[in-house]
Amino acid sequence: MKVLASCLLLVSAATAAEQEPADPLAPLRFMEGACWLAEFPGGTHADVQCYEPAVEGHFLRSRHIVRGTDPAYWGETLYFVDSEDGATIGRTLRDHRSPE
């Protein structure tokens, strides 16, 4: 019985080692391919945010534009997981005011 238990333990360990590592961005994946619209109080401004995978899924890209300002305000952020501490980080790549 001990031999069988040892064999099962070794097979389980080998299987676990062969499995893909957990996706560190899994908590954010529900946003991929989705857009959200948030209207400001008074209805004069609206922020539209859209999310998509980037760099073969290693990053999550957010693009947004605030309409109703003149000029429109827009930006782009990449979300990723820090390889040292596992923290999710968002880095704004562009942050502009430009004509619509």
C-alpha cells in the first residue's frame, strides 16, 4: 500500500509540474473585449473605456476617451503583473487632450 501511495504522489507531482502556470491576470480577464460607458453627473461628459489583450495576452490594454470636453481627453494604460512581487500594475502610456 505504501508503494502505491508513493507512486500516486510522484504521478501527481509530475502532472502538477507539467501544467500551465496560473494566469496572473485572471482576475482582470472578464474585461477583455468589453467597453463601458460612464456618464458624469449632469450628462455633459461621458468616459468610454475599452479593454483588449495585448502582447500575446501578457498585458491588458485599456483605452479611454472622455467626450464632452474640448478638446477630448483620452489615454491608454497597460496592466501587467510584476514578476517579482506578483502585484498588478497599470502604467499609463498616453494621456492626452486632442481634438475628437
